[in-house]
Amino acid sequence: MTIYKMTYNAGRESVTLVNHGCNYSCRICSYRLREGMEPKRFFQAREVEGYLMETNPSMVMIMGGEPTTWCDLDRIARFCKDELQAYVRIPHSNLSNLPPAEVDQVGVSLFAIGKRKYIQLTGGQNSRVLSNIYKVYDRGTMLAVSTILIPEFIGTDEVVRIARFLAEIDDMIPFHVISYLPVPGMSWRGPNREEMNETVEACREVLRNVTGTYMTAASLFTRMDEAYLAQDVRIA
Ligand code: SF4
């Protein structure tokens, strides 16, 4: 897995590095909506370092697929700290691998506490994910967690189990609930707004920083485009 897109935003003084590929095969992955859009080329670590030196950002975001599978993540995160003193963010990770300590902030997708549900949904085990959440919290990495409400599979009870797990660590950990948006080939329906509201309110009884997003196809693509494309300078 490696980087196929690098962009620079002058207003935010930030660089976004976009990784290709993931070690999971989630049945609900929204990337499946973009199937067929394979990268044209990939960048070597020294090319990434060159781009970072040239742009000299104060923040570096590493995203796309599963960033912790990128073989040069440790090297580049260290480079960001040693050479640029930049803030390093991973906005979306399944946290199946522990990111390097140079990563300042990580957003974790945690779909279920129940082991069977987690495997059925992702194809991976959640035991390492749960222990990695403790590890990154204990070492002081800023942590935010999100999940997806799928009424017919990851219902309110399971989402509240996740909230309780987080509350045992720190009830101030930000938790974001996203409504499931049906992907091709899956029969599950998305929640209605009432189900979303009930779930968010139930989580607020155990955590102090809970938010929710009611997702539509239009809002999903707007978010992805904002994240990946709406940058000032784009190469590849
Ligand atoms: S971990 Fe994220 S990117 Fe990877 S398959 Fe699952 S939803 Fe998709």
C-alpha cells in the first residue's frame, strides 16, 4: 500500500497524502462506490519527502484506504516531525496497526465491540483494534472515534456498547455516529432520522462529546471531494 496522490492547501498550510488500499474488506465500505478508479501512479518515500520539503506544511494529513498499512508511514511521520515540525493527522483508520508515536491525532472507525459482528462486517479481528485504542490514548495521541448505525446489523445497542467501551477510557473522547448509506450488493437499509436521533441521545447518556451525521449520497460525495480534491495544488 502506498501514496498515489499528494495535494497542498496554501490557505491551511497543509499537505494531504492519499494512500491506496486497505487490509480490511468491509462489506459497507463507501470506497466500493468508486470502484474502477485505480490510481495511475504511486510515489516513492523520497518523492513524498521531496514534496513535503518543497511545500513545507504546518500540517500533514494521511488518509485514504487504511493509512497504517503504508510501508513508509513511520519514516514519513518521523520526517514530518524532525524536518518540518508539522502536525500529523490520520483522519480515518481502522487501527488494526498501531500508528507511530509521531502521529498527533487519529480518527478511528470502530464498527462493533462484539467479535462476531466485527468479523462479519470487516473480515478482521477487533481485539488488536481495542487494545490499540488504549495504547494511543495512553501515550497522549488525540483520539476521536466514529461508527456507523446499520439498524439491521449494527443497531443502537451495539453503538451504545461502543460508547460504553470509550467511556471506560475517558468520557470526553469524541464519538461520531454516521447513518449507514446502502452500498451496491448489500440488502441492509439505512436508518431513518428518528433512529439516528435516538441512537445519538442514548450514547450521550454515557459519553459527553457525541455527534451524528445523517448521510445521503450527495453529502457523502461532497465530503469525499472536499477531502481529496478541493485542494489548491494537486499532483497525480
Ligand atoms: S477499514 Fe475503511 S477503507 Fe478499509 S475496507 Fe473498511 S471502511 Fe473501507
